[in-house]
Amino acid sequence: MTSVQMPQLGETIVEGTILKWLKKEGDAVERDEPLFEISTDKVDTEVPSPVAGTVTKILVEEGKTVPVGTELMQIDDGTAGGVGDAGSGSASATAPGTSEIPRASESPSPGVTDTSSEPTPPPLTAVPTGAAAAPLPDRGPRSQILSPLVRRLAEEHDLDLSRVQGSGTGGRITKKDVEAVIVAGGTQPAPAAAAHPSAVQAPALSPMLAGAGEEIVPLTHIRKAIAQHMLGSLQSSARAWTMVEVNVENLVRLRERSKETFQEKFGAKLTYLPFVVRATCDALLGYPMVNAELRGDDLVVRHFVNMGIAVSYDAGLIVPVIRGADSMNVPGLARAIADLATRARAHQLKPDEVQGSTFTITNPGPYGSVASVPIISQPNSGILSLDAIQKRPVVIDDAIAIRHIVNVSMSWDHRVMDGEVATRFLARVKQNLESWDFGELLGV
């Protein structure tokens, strides 16, 4: 008998939510066959089975958030003995590339807490913006272990974490503790006094119903996370926007004559995106302020590129990251983009693959967009948008000609750079796309 546990999907991940069970009790399962979908504060993913056998028991229902190491299900894999016996097995379901985690009977990782049955959090009040938060009081060995999500929520809503006694294991402050205070407007409302037996109870208010032709669809956790991230970006950055027109006639012709050969040679479809990523990486190295991050009163200027690529999938939008993109050629970028996009849409990305970007590119062009103003993905200072390539009349040597033209635009943070730097950067991208010999770079 094998016990399947909540896997550790990243160093900072301490809990996960069961989104959907893909197997039910009595189902046969093969090794590496997906068992369930889970969500963390960074990514959604399917978790494969560590063994082949038959599902005998499911221990956690859909929608519950449990700490890493929690026993989720049991699989009869033909091993002698029951769970916990000397002859039994215990396995952690792990996403590809992740490490094994402790057995459920062992002590969980520091900071792990069960949020599925947390008591009502104690009072917490908001502090003025800019006020220094006092260090967390020592309420046990885990009380000062905070997940990045808890810290970010507290910072965004100016909450003083030193005043809250966490409801998690060992006094750790959990996401639900902070969310409860945010909903209450900065202070936790006092519990209502018990009604006297003779008191007349008012009828409960019925939930809001949809009107004619309306449908109420609860926000998914991914949609909520996107909303929070996008709103936070607009509130924290001074977004400006610049656009250039790029003549990509030579690039279009190259792709048309090379795409079949390229796919046979490199095993990936040839799109325009890897060309744009390559041209953008060169421009970022030439104008590193565009690749910088604002941290307090300091600018962190990077001389390497971890490129975030926005990918639309069934749950919303996610930005997997190509690390070291500046050191990759066009075929390497094409394969990396295809791999990340495919695994993103299959919910198979690991948390480390959706963080650490230094710049972001979004590509709404295939959907028909001709000009877009994207929101900056924090903590980046810019995001470049590649819109639809269209045939347009242009003036070349005082004559009108038809060429393939694309709008390439960038939303940028005016706190980090000024218009001259942003415009020079885009001009460099334009020059690269119009003048580079991509046939040589393509290797076909």
C-alpha cells in the first residue's frame, strides 16, 4: 500500500489546494498517470502517480488547502502490509523535476500549516503607509516564518503583521488570516453575541440571484490572483507607453520558405516570436535600464535576460520564464517557447518556471490585435507587445509599396526610465528586426 502526499513544488511553497481529482476510489492507475490537479500561490499543475495500482481511498476533498506532506490518498500497489507497516510503501506524488518530501507521519517542513480548519484570526489593524512594521513577536519556532504571498498581501494592504497571532501551526500567519482582515477593512470584526433564546431571529438574507439572461460565475483562484497582480501593478508603477512600426517583409519571407525545414530539423514550429525575443534580448543588453528592477531607493540593473513569455491558457494567463534567454539562438528560443507554452496549457509548469523574469513579452497578434497597452508584470520595468503583422502601403524611395508591417509597443515604468531610453530601446528592436540576417541566425 502506498500513501500519496501533497508534494513540495518549490522551496517557498508550504501548502497546496486540491483543485480536481482525476481518479476516484476503485480506479486503476498507471505509474506517472495524472492523479489530481493542485494549485499553489504560484502555479497550477497536475501531479502524477508515483506507482501503478488501484486507488483505495481519497482522504482530502476537492477545494481543500492542506500543507505539504499531508496524506491525500492511498494506492494499493500490491505491496504487502498496510499503510505504516514495515512492508508498506509511502510515496510523495511529485511534479517532474521536484524533490521528494517527508512522509505524512514525519514533521512537515518549517512553516507548514493546515488552512482547511483554521480558527477565526485575531484582530489586526492597518498601519499608515511608510510606517515601519515592528518585528513579529516570538510566539514559537514557526511564528515568524511567512510565505511570500502573506508578505506581499500585507505590504499591498499596509497591514502590520506584528499585531496578529497566526492561526497556523506553531502560530504561523497564514493567507486566510490576512485575507480575513482585508475583507473586514483592516480590523477583524468582533464575533456577534449569542442571541437570547426568546429573541426573534431575523430571516437570513438570500444570496444575490442572477437576473434574466445573467449567469453568476464565481472567480477562480487564478482569476483572483491575476486581478490582484494587475491592479497592484497599476497602483505601484508609473506606466507609460511607446510604439514603433516595424517593416518585417524580409522576416515574413524567410519564415515562409524555412518553416517546414526548420520543424524537420529542430522539432518545433517556427513562429515570429523567437525572432522578436532574440532582437529584444540584444536591445536589453544595450539598454540595461529597461531590464532593471526598482527596489526601494535602489535600481538593480541586470546584464542578463530572463525572458517572461505571456501564455494564455484555460485558467487565464501565466508567464513562464526562459532563463538565460540572451545566451540562446533562434532555434533554442523556439524550442524553449514551445516547451513552456505546451506545459503551461497542460498545467505542468513548476513554480520555479514562473518567477525570476527580468522582462516580459506578450503576443496578442495571432488574435488580431493591432495595438495594445499591456500592464507591466511586476517587478519588471517593461513589457513588450507584438501585435498582428499586416500588409500595408508604405513609402519606400518616394514610391508606394506594399509591405508586411507590425506594431511593436512597450509599456514601461517611468520611475525607472525616461522616454528617451524607452524610445531608443524600441528603435534598437526595430533596427534588429529590419536589418539582421535571420537566415544566418536561423541555421537553415
